[in-house]
Amino acid sequence: MFGRRLINTGGGGGSVNPYFNTVTYTGNGSTQSISGVGFQPDFVWIKSRSAATNHKLTDIVRGTTKALVSNANAAETTDANGLTAFGSNGFTLGSDSVYNNSGATYVAWCWKAGGAAVTNTSGSITSEVSANVDAGFSVVKGNSGPEGPFTVGHALDAAPNLYIIRNASSDNGGEWYTYVATLGANKYLRLNNPDEYVFNGLVWNNTNPTTTVFSMNSNVVITPNTNFIAYCFHSVAGFSKIGSYTGNGSATGPTVTTDFEPAFVMIKRSNGTGNWVILDNKRDTSNPINKTLKPSANAAESTANDIDFNATTFQLKSTNADTNANGYNYIYMAFAN
């Protein structure tokens, strides 16, 4: 274990972080095991690079074959031939074409939580949580109960800076409500939607998260008496950084300090319409990093943004409005190698 500070020793993607990694693969239309993750992942986010197909999100708390789609408010599906197993160094896929179409290229972003979920009673409702305290990441499942505000234990040792929550029921879709600390408890973004933030204090019950719980409001965020899933993150020195920056509309854009070399960056313009975008150092192995996928769209990979990943920073090198419109605020989440 790295303790509370995780050091990037990779330099350009040469090492494997024990809590986050990106892998790429080519589909074979049958079954295959994807290796090279470096650990047993507990949350895997898969997207075809070469085709316009849905993003597929699978986690250990809901279980293998249970998938959610980030680019839509569709209900959870059981993809019997999707991600079928988590392994010690990766995961196994079936023949489902969204995950494993013959000849198609894919990316999988993988996080290590805490393995099998345990019961957490810190909130007003009981939750099931897989938490990695050192990495500042947890997967949380619970049932909202009757209409009204409630709190949920996240099992981390610091208040999350960002969490993404939605219904997790096979018969119930929903928006991907996203809390970001820099926006506060009276605003939210939606991962499945390119719109700007929405003012609505009811969503988070006008309450920022604490070191033990976050707050929600049933019948605002999710349907009463419905299962929900939450992915919770806070910044960890040397490993992850969640924050914001202001665009300048120039090809010599703002430089954002992370204190580590980024391996993955997700960005969203918060006070204006703009796509969520993800860039990483496995699809691009040298600067500029520009191979872009959009969590709020099913589009194939594009080269719409230029970003340099540096030793302790990333710098915007494009005038694309999704990442660097003049005077607009952007939120970001970055992870190290």
C-alpha cells in the first residue's frame, strides 16, 4: 500500500498505478480476458473507440453483467455476454458487440475500490459500500426509502469532492446527477447531459458532504423506494485531483496544477453547454493528448481537443469550447499513472 500519498513513478505511462489504470483492446466477437490492468478492478467503464455505441459501466457492488450507460438515462440492463467476471489482473468479456465486436477497438478505464461490498450504517439509510480509503474512491449502493431527504455513508475518510448518482434498477432509468464541491450544494451537473449546471438545492438537500456521509433527496434525485448507485471521489495527493479552471480561448491555454503526471483527465464546462470529455495517456502515448471520448454521447473517438500532460500539470492547447472557451468555468477530475 502507498499510504495516503501515492507517487507516480511511471513517467509517460510506464508503470501501473495500483488503484487506477487504462487499458485498450481489440474485440474478437467471442470471449476474451483483458489483462494488464495490474489489479482486480471493482469499477470498469468501457467504450468503443471505433464505433458509436453506448458507454458501459459495471461495478462489483451491483455485480458482473449489470450495466449502466453514462450517455443516456436508460435503466440498468443485464448484459449476459458483457463484462462477465473481474479477474486478478483485469476482466473477462463475452460476445456482446458493445463490449467485444470483432475488429472494433475499445478502451476500459479501471478503478480499484475495496472488493466485495460491506454494510455501512453511518447515514440515515443503510448502504452497501466498496471503499478504497487510500485512493479516495468508493462505490455505494442503497435504497432511497420514502420521499424526502436522507444521508448515505460513503466509507471514505474525507468528504468527496465529486460524486455521480443515479437509479440502479432494471425497471427504472434516471439522470446521472453529479455533485462537484467547487459548485456547491445548490447546483448539479448531469453526466448524461451536456447542459450547464442546474440550480436546485433540493437535489443535495442544500448540504455538502461530510467525512462520513453525503445528502440526497428522494423524489428529486431518484424515485422513492428505489435502489441507487453512487461513485464517490476525493482528491488524494500524488494520485488524483478534482478541481476547476477558467478557460482563456487560446491555443496557449491555462495550465492546471495536479502535482503528478496525469494519466486520465475528465473535463466539463460547468457554466455553459459543453460535452463531457475524457482523455488519457494510453490512447495517446505522447503530447498532444487529443483522442477524445464523450461520456454524454455515444460518439466514436475524435481528435477534438489538444491537451499536454506534463510532469505535474496539464495544459489546454486547443480553443475547443468543450475544454477552453474564454471566461468559462470548467471542472475536472484527473488521475495519475
